[in-house]
Amino acid sequence: MKIKPVLILSLLLQISFLLSAQYYNTGQDPAGLKWLQIKTDRFKIIYPERYGHEGLEFARALDRAYTDMSSLYRAGRFRIPVIIHNYTSQSNGYVAWAPKRMEIYPTPEQNSIPLDNNTQLAYHEMTHVFQMESLNKGFSGAMSVLAGQQFPGVVASLVPLWYMEGDAVYNESVFSESGRGRSASFNKHLKAISLEKGKMYKYDKLLNGSYRHFVPDHYQSGYQIVTWSRIKYDPNIWNKALKLTANAPFLGDPLNLSLVHNTRKTERMLARETFDTLSVIWRKEKDSNNPQTYSIINPPKGKKYINYYSPVKIAENTYAAIKTSLSDPPAIVIIDSNDRSEKKIQSPGYMYPFVISAARKILVWVEIQPDPRWDNRNYSVIKLMDTRDRTIRQLTWKSRYMSASISPDAKIIAATENTINNRNNLVLINAGTGKIIKSVPVPENAYLQKAQWSDDGTKVCMISLTSKGEGILSFSLPDMSWEKLIPETPTDYQSAFIRHDTLFFVSSESGTENVYAMTPDKKSFMITNSTFGAIDPLPDGGRIVFADYSSSGNNICYTDIISETGNISPDKMTSSFLIDRIKAPESISDPVPEKEYVPERYKKWQHLFGFHSWMPFYADIDEIKSDPLSVRPGFTLFSQNQLSTLTTSLGYEYLDNQHIFHSGITWEGWYPVYNARIDYGARPAIFKTVTNIPDPEQIDPGINFTNTLSLPLRFSSGKFRQFLQPSFSSAYQNNYIYNREDSIYDYGQTQLNGRIYFHNSRNSSMRDIYPRLAQVVDLSFSIYPWDKDFYGSQTALQTAFFFPGIFRNNVIRLRYENEFQTAAKFLRPNRVHFPRGYENIISEEISFFSCDYITPLLYPDLNIYSLLYLKRIRAGFFYDFARGTNNYYLKRLPSGGLGVDYVHKYAESFSSYGGEIIADFHLLRIPYMISAGVQAAWSPDLKSPVIEAIFSIDIYGMSIAGQRFNRIRL
């Protein structure tokens, strides 16, 4: 059978992207930590010693998840490492497959659902383990013998992300009384699009996202599609799809073929059917609920998607809130409700969720700050702002406060704390000095969310999360006592506060987030009846101000506390959640009693290597990124240990009758990072400036040995982020370089390099191509200490400065670069840039200046079947100028190398101007965005414009130092 060229292209692109992206390193934990491990039949749980008993609890949660879910997948027996990183202040989880492991960040979220965090993480991440193990069967399982763990990772690229994550959300919901499938906040985004825009976005838009519109993530759309398909069709539909994908990945799109065979529908058709069905369900729900519309305080949005969160009162008819949009980074704004005007007063640092507190014109919030060196440790600190003079100060340092609320007299801050060993406390802090007044442990060690003060300053009210679900707690300061106002249940609560002995709270009991009130005699009534969800309530006299969701984002609205909706019963209405139409599957496995595990010491030095993948050919991963066909006979072996502190690669290739060996190592377990690479066996380079000179009589096998010691440091200062990396490296190559003056070859060169790289950038929005405000400084120095007579030193300074353009999301980039090489017999290629359009020139001394203007042009959201999805078209205009002294013009030699053609021993000017147009798109529904376009440069020195094709793949995200384009001169 003849395979179509487009299928071959799809496979090559997916394999090349996955090879470069799947070796996932999530960062390191502090070097001084001591670790424990628990070995079970299926897991090896590795966690810091100070996490204590919680490591055992998570081991049991994984056992329960495995027992419940094992009948759903054809995974068989396995054991997988599970690494817990409890020094972060954010919740997350990953399952990676090269090397195979699960990584857990166990701190619960402030916007969590009423499901114990261990349970949710265990079911969600275990789903991914089962998915990957199911893909490691049949043909893929056989190929993993030849390629190791990377092959199932490559096969997984044939499965859309929406299925992987949607299936995980399905399982966390179907095996519990909660889960995101029963969360009103999780479902409201798609519901609003469907009902207010008339129909759901096209499949490719849901799949690849948009710069034009807000598109809910693949967790949300994937969950709905997976759940509906299990209701409408065979519950085993996805197991069949995984089986065919594992057995026949060479079919190109086996999952789609399986769906067509079993449902007569493609992925796109199944998505459309799902949302057509949901549209009917949601519309009936809306008609049945008869929701209300409310008066809006914030400025009109037009067609923009803008969210306002956490309104707080600053003065009469004046409110502060957090504003987010696609075009701007999050900002704190002041809104005047009289004329619906707003004024931006501050762009905070990274914060989630978007919650602020206010009293006497003082704002308080929590920001996330990174550890300078360790990716797997960060802090959540408290910031204060005086809105009168807009001064900001940081109150706490290296803390783990999840939420903060300031008392009505602005003297005390109530903060919820989660410690590294998962102990939960309510901490009272002096707002002036930052000193802790009192730290109070929480009953049952319930996790606390969103502390809020009562109006008289005597009580603090919070959402509590336990294994039973969510409830509402209050703490009385006069007698230092706790009171459970609402016991924990599977009902989702979003926030709560007390005013005049009445409890106000947000509940999803009705199937939609709404504001409720409960009187001292425990009678509840509904205050809002929102279409899609009312959150972040604020009492304001006889009315409630709140954030009300729509397809254009949250609006700040208000309603009277006693209104026409005040007597609506809070009893749950007919559910529109698809998960409630499915009966939880019963586990075929016998119930497993909880085992008593005994933790043992995990010794890092005994686990330095973890060989996980190999290839029966040689491939350099960096080369594969730009050329998927750059493979040669040989083999390649990869290692990464379980704590991601040591990565190693070994390789052998046979090329041009030469046996070449490669090895590389990166050690990140200490504060400095060490890299080393050795390449041995290739023919060394032989450089001649005269063509009729014979080669050396004896040519040794080539050696390339490099060592680099660096110190990567990351900082955060409010809306700015900094990265600083000093480094030192040495490089030895046994090249032969002919010295015409002495008529001999110089053999072997050792180069020492020093470098300091720094960048400072302001937070960006989703539509920003580059940061609107950033600075980059890159200073480097090189010397050949044992060959000074042959090679001079080289000093280079490269800078870049980014400024806002004329229009939003436009950027002006200014670059200044300077380089100086000391005169010697040989020169090195310049590190600084020449004006675009020039090539093959080396200057002893050069200064370079450049100005770029970059602007987005269109957000088409256009797809051509499954082949292409065009996301954005952007343009750039530039002017480059350089002044070089002692310029060497190179030419191509018959041998293929470059040699000096002629030299201008004087100062010259070079300049060019031009533009580029670039399209950002997705090809063949591959998740990584591709940027490709054309650049034209004109210069007085050039007879015709220089046209270049430019191409890059966005695997790791935006780089402020400049996108790395591969350029091909046409």
C-alpha cells in the first residue's frame, strides 16, 4: 500500500517535535533536602523527609485510584516513580514518559473543588499513567524494546490533548461525588459561548486556541467530548481507540480511524455532536432557572473579552478590582460606578487566584515569588498598597500564605497558611510590622480558602476543605475559638463572609455559582440568580456587588440583598452536568485493604543514573529540531535520574568511514550547573588560507571537549521578572589551522569564555509578541591563553531594549551591540550582528544598531480542513546600521570552507532596511505552533534585495532575547 506524502510529513513532524519536547525536566528541589521513599507493588513514591506522614497518605490515595480504575484500561502490571515536590506553593501534577514518572505538587489550590487534593491528584494523574501504559502495548510495546520509553511518548502525540486531559477529568469526577465535571465554574465558560454566541467554536479553534477570542482550555472541552461519547456510544470507545493507536501508530491518525469505525464520526464530528447536545441541555436549564440580568458597574467592553475579579470598596461609589484581558497583563483598576470609568493603578506580580482585600484605602493581596535557583521551590508572600499614594510594600518574605485579608481597621491581616508538611493554620499578622500575632492550627487540619473578616472585625470566615468536601468555618478573635457554620459536603463553595450576624457565601448548589445568605436561625435564601455564575460578592449597604460571568468575561454587577429572587430555594435544580448521567463503574478488582508502608531512606548518590530511552541510530536532539532527517547509523542512549539533577547522553555514529563517539552530561543538583560534552573520532577540521597546501602528515581523531559552569538565577519583583546567569566555559578542539607565516599547522586550540547574561521583563499578555518593556544585556569575553600569538581575545556586548509601540501589542525593539577583537594571525567570527542582508564579513571592531517595529496584523482563526490552522499574521519593519573597522571579506573555497578574499583596512558603514511578514499556525493539528514567513532586506551596497525564508517552532514559549528563526536565503 502506498502511504501518502502528507502522512509521512505528519509522522516526521510529530516525531521530531516530540523528540525535542518530551525529555521534560521540571526543575530541581533544594540541594540540602533529605529524601524518603515508599515502595509499593505499583509505585515508588519519593518525597522530602519533612513531608512526613503525608507521603504515606498519598501512597494510599494512589493505591485506591489504581484499584478503582484498573478495570477500565488494558495497562497490565507496572511500577512508576512518583516524585512529590512539597516546597512549591501551587498545586499541579505531571506524568512524563521520557523518563517515565509522575511528579506531584501537592499544595491545594485556593479555588479548589470540594474534593480532597490527594484524591483529585491521584485519580487525575493515574489516568495519564493508565493511558500511557495502554499505549505501550502491541506494536508500540515491541518498538519500546528498540527505543525505550520515548517511543510510547512519540505515539502519545497521535492522541489529542483534549482526550488525555478530558479523560482524566472524567475519572476524577466519576469516581467521586465531586470532580471538575460537577464544578459549575469549570463548565460555565463553554456554556456561555454556546448560549450567547449561538454555537460553539469550530473544532480546530477549540484544539489550537486563538489570539482573537477567549477559548476554554482542552481540559474543559475534552471532558465534555469524552463524557458525551461514553453516554452516547460504547463506554469502551476510548480503550478501543488507544488499542488501535498502540497497535498501528503508522496509520497516521489511528485514533480518528477508530472513532469512525466505532461511532461513524470523526473527532471533529464528535465534538460538534457533543456541543450541539449540550447547547440543548444548557438552554433548557437556562429557561428553567429564569436567570436575572443585573446592572453593570464597569466600563462597556464592546467585543473584547475582559474579566473583572474581586471587587472591593475604596470609597463611596468607588471600587478596586483586578482586570484581565487577552491584550493586557493583569492589573488592579479603580472603577467609578457613577460614570462607569476606570483607572489602572498597578500591575501586580504573578497571582492566582485573583483576589484582593481592602480596608481604609489599603489593598492586600498574595503574590507568588520564585526561589532564585530551585524551580521546585517558591513562596507566596503578602503585598500591601496604599491607594492614596500608590506605594507598595512587601510584608512577608519566604512565606507560604495562600490568602490574605485585612481587618476593617487595617491593623491586622488574617492569612491562611499551608506548611511544607501540609499543616494548615490561620495566621494573624500585624499589618504595620509584618510580625506574627498568633498562629492557630485548623481543626481536622482542614485546608483553608479565602479568609474574610466580619464587619465588626471580631471574626474571620473561611472555606474549609477536608476529605468530606467543602464547608464554612469561622474563627472568633475575642475567645480564640472555631465554629463550623456549614459542615463539609460535596457542595462547592467559593467565598464566605459575615455581615450583621448574616452569613453570605457563594455556592454551586443550584448547578450555577450564586450568592446566598444564611440568617442566624440557619435559614438560607438566594440573592443572585445568575445565568452563568456570580462570584466574589461584596456587601455595600443594602446591596451586594459581585462579578457576574458572561461570554465576554466577568462584569462587576450589583443587586439588592432583598430582591425579587430573595425567596428562591437553594435546593439543587435539574443537573446539566453530563457526569450525572453516568453510573460510576464498579471495580472488578477485590477491595485492597490499606497497607502499612514503612518509608526508607532515599540515597541520592545511589540513583544518579536512570537510562530510559535509546535509539538504534544516532540522532542529536538539537539537530532533529531543525532537520527531522538528521539521523545516522549508530546508537543513542539517554539517562535522566528521578530527581532530574543529572541528565546524560551517550552516542555512537558511523559517518564517512569514521567511528564517532559522543557523550554529554548536565549536573543540576547543586547551586551552580555543570555541563560537559565530549565528541571523539570525527575527522578534525583543517583550515587553510592557501589552497595548494597539503594536509598534515598525521591527522589524529577529532576531539571536541567543552565544559561550562553556570549559575542560573531567577527573580521576581512585582510586575517585573529577572534572569541572571554568569557562566564560565572552556572548549578544546584539536583542529589543524595553517599558519602561512610560519608554514606550519597550529594543532589544538583551547578557548576560555566568560559570560554574564541578564534580562529584565515586564509581565506580558497572551497577545504580546514580545514583552512591551524589557531589557537584555549579554556581555562575553573569550581568550586563547596558550595560543595568544595566533588568536586574539574577543569581547562582545549585546543589548536589546523593548518599548511599547503606537498601538496595543505593538513593540519597538532597539538593539545596540559592540565587539572588539585584538589583532592576531586569525580572527573569530563576530558574535554581534551585521545588518540583515550582509554575510561572510568579519570585523576586528564593530558597532551595531538596530530598530525593529513589530505588530500583529490579523487573527484569522482560519482552518483548511485538518491540514492548517492559521492563528495570527504579524509584520515587522527594521533598520540596521553597523560601523566596522578592518573588515575581512570571505569567499567560499573549493574545499567548502571560507577563506579571506580581500581586506579593507579602514572603517566602513553598513546599513539595510526592510520588513518581514510571518504567519503563526498549526500544521496537521500538531499542538506546537509554527512560525514561518519571509524577510526582505535592501541595502545601498547590494544590487538586489536579499530575500530569506524564516521558520521557527514554539516548543518552550516566548524568548525575550529574540525568537530563534532558522533562515534560508532564497
